[in-house]
Amino acid sequence: MRSPHAAKPQPAGKRLLAINNYFYRRGGAEAVFFDHMTMFERIGWDVVPFAMQHESNEPSPWSGYFVSEIEYGRPTSPLRKVVQAASIIYSLEAQRNVARLIEQARPSVAHAHNVYHHLSPAIFATLKSAGIPVVMTAHDLKLACPSYKMLRDGKICEDCRGGHIYNVLRHRCVKGSVPYSALVLAETMVHRSLGLYWEKLDRIVVPSRFYLEKLVEWGWRREQLEYIPNFVDVERYRSDWEEGDYFVFAGRLAPEKGLTTLIRAAALSKQRLVVAGTGPDEAALRQFAGEMGADVSFVGHLSGQDLHRLIGQSRALVLPSEWYENAPISILEAYALGRPVVGAAIGGIPEMIRERETGMLVTSGDAQDLAQKLANLAALSAAERARMGAAGRQWIAADFSAAAFRDRTLNLYAALGAA
């Protein structure tokens, strides 16, 4: 890719404008964002990123166009807080920068991942005005519910359905805070009044059938939604691990992940559990594990081969989620590593587990049911668990492969006149 300071605009070709708040591997959405860019570079597309400035960002010759950082929780002046609040709702800076970027390297298509609160969907109006097809992947339910997790007091809540978005303030859904909830309500009202998602997006890519149907329930037009599941390249993963004696959880240590239920289930079933990850609940979870007498090891954040080894040598990956998960890549990675999955029957998880063929489903939030399933899986022979993992690997190699994602995405871009 050329420098953003090139003397004259680059000629148009097959060019993807890849958009995301963060330009480093921060979470699942960022993993999809980076893998998407890498895939299209390999098939000959010119890929131009657009993101927010951040000290952890990967280097990019296009970083001169990135917008100023907004990072919550850092000390800042009252004036800066007002400026940030305005940018959260509608970022004029993001509009200006993306307009300059279009002039320098006009894309064939723009594909956004997470944009709210940082870049803002204001950029969609700019892209649409320039006649560029605009696609966005729905990594969560923000397009339906102002509080993207669709949770209230740790429980599923759909009170905002039918346009009753005032409930986000009424229930203080965002961090239990009136100011934060009021800001998100204002953000949602402005975005909806301007049609920044409804009218400016040509297609919304939805990685799970559950999310597709949920968005339709909340009023989205089915023809605007495109089911394209997430992917992994199984050839990049070993599956010849020697199994250990533990179950594993890998992810953020947050309330909606169901870790209290999992620790209780580990204690009830007397199964060893290894927890990889960090998050706001870590200290409380460590204390709870001690109180329960559960055999739980907290190993902190792991990535790359260290994480692969931990999952690959486990009896199974466990996802005890208690919110509407979308399409967790961790399930695909566990299968690629030859491991079965125990997952809560909530959100998009059930469509990614074939009962007793690639793993087991449990009732979300039910520690007794989870304990029983952990015990049942532990009672199987190592060979039987390996067969389940192998079945998962074979399944995703066909239906959740990089080639399948590439072809589905290219077909979508072609339908929009961009490929």
C-alpha cells in the first residue's frame, strides 16, 4: 500500500476500505477485521484501513487518516469530555478524514466492523454520498438495542424492542449510569433520525442465523441482511495434541460470560478448570473459586501458540455464556484444534454445536446441568472426545472455511457492483 501522503490520488481498482474502531487485535471483532483484510490482500485486492489512533495500533501507511483517540476511563478535562461526547454521537472529524481518504484511494467497496462510540456511523453518510457500496458486519446487537449486549442487571432484556429506546435511560443500562445511559440514548436517537444505519448501509453481514432472526424481530428488513458465518483456516491449526486432565475457558472475564456458573459447575462435578483471560471480574472470580473449593487455575491472557496449546490439550472448551453470543470464533478454533465444545444454549452458540457429535449443549445459567455435562464428557474415553473434536474440525473445514467466507463475501460485493 502506498503512503497516504502520495503526491496524487491512486487509480481505482479492486480496493477494499476496511473500517474498524481499533487497529490492533483487541477482541473477536478485530480478529475478523484483520483476517478479512489479510484474505483480500492475498487474492489481489488493495486494502486500505480506516480506524482510530491508538498506542497499540499495528503500523499502517494510512494511519495519517485515522481519527483522534477516544479511550474511556482515562483522566481528561471537562471540555475534552464534551468534545468526546459529541464525537461519540456524530464524528465530524471521521467524516472529514474518510472524505480525504476517498479522494486519495477511492474504494470499490467499504466494509465496516465496529464503528460506534469511536468512528461513529457518520462516515456511512459520507461514503453513501460518494456512491460507494457500504457493508457492515454486525458483531453484536447494537443495531437493535442501544445497549449492545441486550442485558439489564445481568439478565436478557428486550424492553427497547418496538422503538421504546427510552428504556436504556430508564433502566440505566449502560454501566448503571444515568449520564452514560443518557449519552447512548441521545446517540441512538440521532443515528435513527438520520438513518445512518437503516438508509446508508447497503448490506449488513450477520455471522449467525440467530442474530439475523433477532434483527428481523426488531424491525430490520430481511433483504438488507446477509448471513456470512465467521471462519478459521484449519490448516493453520494442529490437531495432534496429547490430551490433559482439564476443561478450559478462554475469553474476557466479564459477568455475561457465565464464569460464576462455570466455577460452581466445576466444583460440583469435581473437574479441573483452567481459565485463560483477563477482565473486570478476575479478582471476584478468584475469590469465588476459593470459596467454592473448585480446582481452578487462572493463567491470564494467552495468545498464539500458547493459547492453542492450552485448548488443544484440554478435554474440551467450555462457553457458559449468559447473553446473546453471536458466533464465537473460539468455538471454531477449538474444533480446528481437534477439541469438542461444551456451550450454553443461547444466542448463536447452538447452531455451532452438533449435540454429542462435536460437543454438548447446556442450559444457560444452570450450574447443575453444566456440572452434569462436564462429568458426562469427562467420563468418555480420550478417543471418544478426540472423535468429537475431529468431527468438529471436519465440519468447519467445509462450512466455516476461509474459502467459504471469501466466496460468500465476493458474491456479496459483486451483487453490489463492487467485484
